[in-house]
Amino acid sequence: MNRITKLFGIEKPIIQAGMIWCSPWQLASAVSNHGGLGVIGAGSMYPDVLEEHVIKCKNATKMPFAVNLPLLYPDIDQHIETVIKHKVPVVITSAGNPKTWTKILKEAGITVVHVVSSAKFALKSESAGVDAVVAEGFEAGGHNGREETTTLTLIQDVTNKVSIPVIAAGGIATGKSMLAAMVLGADAVQIGSRFVASEESSAHLNFKNRVVQSGEGDTSLTLKEMTPVRMIKNEFYGKLQSAYSENASLEHLKELLGRGRAKKGMFEGDLNEGELEIGQVATYINKIQPASVIMDEVILEYHNTRRQLSSKSFDF
Amino acid sequence: MNRITKLFGIEKPIIQAGMIWCSPWQLASAVSNHGGLGVIGAGSMYPDVLEEHVIKCKNATKMPFAVNLPLLYPDIDQHIETVIKHKVPVVITSAGNPKTWTKILKEAGITVVHVVSSAKFALKSESAGVDAVVAEGFEAGGHNGREETTTLTLIQDVTNKVSIPVIAAGGIATGKSMLAAMVLGADAVQIGSRFVASEESSAHLNFKNRVVQSGEGDTSLTLKEMTPVRMIKNEFYGKLQSAYSENASLEHLKELLGRGRAKKGMFEGDLNEGELEIGQVATYINKIQPASVIMDEVILEYHNTRRQLSSKSFDF
């Protein structure tokens, strides 16, 4: 038991990332039922859809689960209402100011976690009263920080500066990377990309297969003028790069991005024209597996590696 | 003892990076005398200067040491002649094709290591017959890879793919990060930035002080059209960014870079107009210390953290 398993009332310090278009109640409940913290990704859901997922998740698990709420979501008030109404145990907020909603959520008895990509915002989140932070490094898929600080650098810095528990994110897909994050001072890990390729994920099968086939250097952090985002270098990405090489205006980039690119890629499976958000660890993800098997493999490797550390080859 | 301490004949698996303008015989011999592998950085030395440093290093230590040779160095033949003539125990090659010189160096009885930033080039280096690779992630200072793969992602991938020993580089400055790298499968770590701020480093005092004062997000990877390089965001960096925003040609960028920018910044201490190469870990480097104290602190934290891992709070 550690600070995070105690805070959330879970068995294993593995948090499934609340990824847009990929994190339905089926995935969240599977992770929670297997001892981790499952998370419904509300960023791609209309208010009525989120409510449906929360109700179904509660019916599918008696264990704690969470909802991820990007605070810049246009109907955020309705999402907040839903999580309070249905007494969702944990809310993970991101992409916005933690001061705005933390107090209201906590008064409703909800545990609040905020996602940050710098020690500066980890400190601000702590001041805003959150119970824990997710610190996410440069290698993570999807939205990312401007400082480009990697998980290896970020976790040590954040854990040195804040007193609340820290969940490491970005680059975590295996038991070795989980143990490395704990060595750096994290209390838990958040796993995203590997759960995109889980059986319970709502990612389109084309996207899951594309993740499984990904190799070294297949992702890139782009759109840095807006919100930096890590995605697979497909045709749509190529169009963005051409626009950059022609010194395109911000307006032109926004027009090119348009609406629904992420849905088109990740949910509808258009591998050419869609936006395919995934982390650098896609390199190691070689099969689509049930969420429970992913967790078992991670935990087994974590313990095997931890055991090996006591051998003489680590004495100097 | 492990594969790297055995290969090099050293006591502790800590390699000091052979950084241009910062890695003279004084630093290399101090690290070697304290049980690590000290490295003379030949990339910023004329052939006669390198020979002087090699001779002085041999006089200052009876322990193994290395020379870092960037293979694209214009007078590389003369550098190769020097390391063979003086029987330098280990040569760490970088920035070039390991096929060209590995055989010649090995026939002279020299242990050869090549620096890579991808699993692809780690495999090519292994085929070229090198004895080990340094795998360096995106967070490292100075020259870097195009794939932007972070140390956390890279080390697992490289150690899964090659059979030869792997030295992790980029983001390593503390005992925790050393242990994290070993957990990921590395046999040793290479520490650069922290040794820049060592007493024995030949970095200008202005540069050492600038490193000590650095905070989060103070470095950036730029010049991606030429050789990507991580540097401090100073006035010179600002000029590069202005040129980018005006869609400057490669010729214009080269002109702006000019000659001797790295020397001006790191060796002559011009913090505004010089190029200041340093890693993201500059954030944690808070004082200038003797190389031996740096190594003692790293090793102490490594063992303390390793010991803590057996506590119940890591059982799940």
C-alpha cells in the first residue's frame, strides 16, 4: 500500500489514462475490476453520453473509478453536474485552471487530481487544493506541455517540489518503466497508449492495428503554436508539416486541423486524414490485449525487475 | 560487477560524457581516479592539444580512461593516430559511421563504444563490431537525434534489441536517475551536464554559473535541419528563433551560427552570443562541485533508493 492506493482505495498503483475516443465505461470498469483505477475520458463525450458511461461503469464495477474532465470543454458545467450527481469517486482534471472547480468537486466528496507537464503547474495545482497530480512528460501521446520536459526529468523535479502524491505519465507501458517511475519518486503510474490497444478500448480497430505496427520515430510533437500534441506521422501530419514549411498562418493551421480530426482518426479509423494521438511507447506495443492481461504483464515485470535489483550485479 | 565495469576495468558504472570545451584531462583523470570512466572530449581539440591532454591524463591516473572522437572531425586521422600511439584504453566514437574506424581501433587493442540515439543505429553499431553503445535520449544536452526519443523510451528499446552492453545517457544526474536507467536495462550511465558544472571541467565559470541557475524549460532542442542540438535559450537562441519565424534559408541559419559559437559560449563565457549546450537536468544542478563529490552523491543516492525499494510500500 502507498499514498495513491490509499487515496483512491485501489489495489495496484496503475491509473488508466482518460484518453479521448478510446476510454469508454468498458475499459474503465475492466481496469477498476482488476485493481487499478479505470478512467472514463469525457473530453470526447457529449453530456448525455458521459452520463450514460458513468451509469454503465457504476453497474459494471463496485470498485472506485474516475472521469477525466478537460476543463476547457465547452459544456464543462454539465459534466461537473454529472460527476457530482452520480458521486464519481475520483475526477482527473486537465487542460485548464485547477482553481476553478477543485473546491466544488471536493465539497461534493470527490477526490481531485490535476494533470500537469511542469513543476511550476504542479505547485499551482497543490495550492489549488488537489489531492494528487499526474505529471506527464514529453514522450506522452496527445496533448502535451510547452517545456518539452521528459518524464525522466519531470518526475524527479515534481516529486522534489510538491508534498502531494505524484502519478507519472508519459513513456510508461511496461513493468520496467513502472518501476523506473517509482524509483524517480512517483507514487503511481498512468498508462495510456498501451490501453488504446486494449480489447476494451473504443479506438477503431484500424487505429489499434496502426499502434501495434508502429516503430521507432513514428510519432512527433506538433501544433506547438496551439496546444502541442503528439501524434503518428501520417498523411494529415504531412500536410501540417508542409503548411509549416510554407510558414502558414495560425488561421491556416486551424483551418487545416478543422473539426473532428481526432474522431476521424481514432474513432472512425481514417488512418490517412485523421489525427492519431499516441505516445512514443507505441514502439513496444505489439498486440491488442485485454486490459486485465496488460495489467498482469506490467505488474509481473515490475516485481521481477524489482527482485533482480537485489542481485550482486547491482552492487558497486 | 557487471558487463560494463568488467569491459572497462572500472569500479563504478559511471561514464563522464566527453563534452566539447568542458572535458579536459583534469576532469577525465578525476573521474577515473574515483572509480568511473573519465573521458577527454576531443571534438574541440586540435591534434596537438588532444595529444597533450592524453599524455597529461596518463600521468594523472593509472586507471582506464577514454577519448571521445566525433567521427566527422576534419582531422580525424590524426586523432585516431594519437589514441593508438598512446594506447588509450577506450575510445567513444560519435557523429559518424562506426564501420569506418572500429576495426582499426580494435586491432590496436582499444575498446570501442559508439554513441547512438536510436535502436536502429544501436543495431548498426553492434554489426560494426563495437563493444558497447551509449544510447542518448532527447533530454540530453548538445547534439541529439532526429527521432526525439526520450531516454525512458530509448533505453528499453535498445536493451531489448542489442546483445552488447548499453550505457544510458540523457537525463542522468542523480542516483535516482542512475537506478531508473539500470531498471530499464542499462549496464551503466553517462553523466554530462552535472560534470559541466564540476570544478575540474574546463567550462568557463560564467557558463558553470548559468547551468547552476537554470530552471525548468530553460533549454530547447533546435537547429533540427542541420544537427539537432539542445542549448540554453539565450540571446543567440532567440536570434535563431527569429530567423525560423522569418522562414530563413539553411544558408542564412548557417551564417547566423557561424564559427566558434560553442567555444564563445562554453569556453569563453559569452552567455549572450555563445552557444550553451546543456541537458534538461540543468534544472536540478544547484552547485559547482568536485567530480569526486558528484560521484559520491550519485552512488549514495543510488544505493539508498535501491534499499528503499524492498520496503512494503513497493509491494502490491
